[in-house]
Amino acid sequence: MATPHVILNDIKKIYKGTASADVVAVNGISLEIPHGQFLSIMGPSGSGKSTLLHIIGGLTNATEGTVTIDGTLLNGMSDRKLTLFRRKNIGVVFQAFNLISTLTAEENIMLPILAGYQDKEIDNTKLHKGLDELLGRLQLTSRRRHYPDALSGGEQQRVAIARALLLDFATNTHGSLLLADEPTGNLDSANGDIICKLLRQLCDERHHTMVVVTHEPSVAAWTDRIVTLKDGAILSDLPNAKPGK
């Protein structure tokens, strides 16, 4: 049996309260996510969804428990090593597109690569070939020179997804981990549907492992598995018999 892509073992996240009571955001969650699975995390506001996603991505440290990504234990890593690991192995997409207004779509996509890698680490020809392929795949080729304020919300979110996946395409690596926190939250239903369909296709064709936090059943319907949280714990963990449309 193949080793799961993500292994969470008894994860807890406790925030120290300003008064006597602490806030338990995540309370003893254990979870395994196989390679190539598209999983959604649902639950009411305050249930721990985003905190759990940030722990998986190494953006927030767990108070207790262990996180293993593709065989690598994240616990105990220095900030530098964790940053390098995350940069090479995990893509993150947020509800807020987090694009820099003074950079074009192409420059926003390229920024993490240019800021984080030496020229010798990624062949420049392969980088631009991967960029062209990704722009075409996300239907952004004609928008590559446009600035964020000239892009629709759906286009801006696709730019954010491209930014998270550029290294994967530039190195022709399949099976990376993509985390998305309410990726359709700022979009209308039509653009939200486009984003969901795109994520589903990327999961199926390039075997990405995807974890998406959402409060929308219409988004979770695209995924292979739906984990529902309540009060920081898993309330249910169910397969989706017919993901996508």
C-alpha cells in the first residue's frame, strides 16, 4: 500500500486566551490523504477548517501532534527549511487573490519562483515553457500582460492558481500538493464553477493532491471525499460517489 501524501496524527491547535480560557481551534484530528485525492473540508464558521489547512501547509504550527507531507515530517523543521520545503512541495491558494497590483498577471505568477530560486535550480527555457503551458491551460494567454485591476475576479483567481502551480509545470512534476482556502468565496457562481472544474481536471490529469476548505456544498460536490468539522474535531468523513459534473 502506498504511503499517503498527507498524514496528520492527533493534531491540536490551542490559542492562549487573554482571560483564563484557552481557545481550542483544532482538537485531536488524525487524517490520511492519499496521493491524487481531491478532499474538501467543510464545517461552520469557527470549526477549525482554515486553521487545519494552514497546519497542513506548514503556515501554522500545531500545538500537539505530527504532520507528515510526502514522507517528510514537518515538526521540528527550522523556519528556513520549512519555507524551502513548502516552496518546492506545496501550493497555496487563498480566498483573497493576493496579487500585486503593480505587476502583470505573468509577473505575479513568476514572482515566487524568481524570488526564491537561483537561476541554476530551474532551467530558464523549461520555466517559460511551463509558464506558457499553464497560461494556456488556464485560458490566460491573452491576459498575461494585463494588471490585476484589468482582470475579472475569476481571472485573478486563475492567476493565483497558476502562481501556486508554476513550479510543478516548469519542472514537469506531477502529483504536487495544492491547498485552497475558500477559493470561490469572492466569485459569482459561474466563475466559481469554472474554478471547481479546473481544479477537478488538474487533479485527474496531473494527479495533484488537493485539499479545499469551503462552506459551499456546490464546491464540495466536485471532490472525492468530504470531511466535516465541528468544534475543531471531525464530525464526519465520507466519500463522494460521483465527484464533479
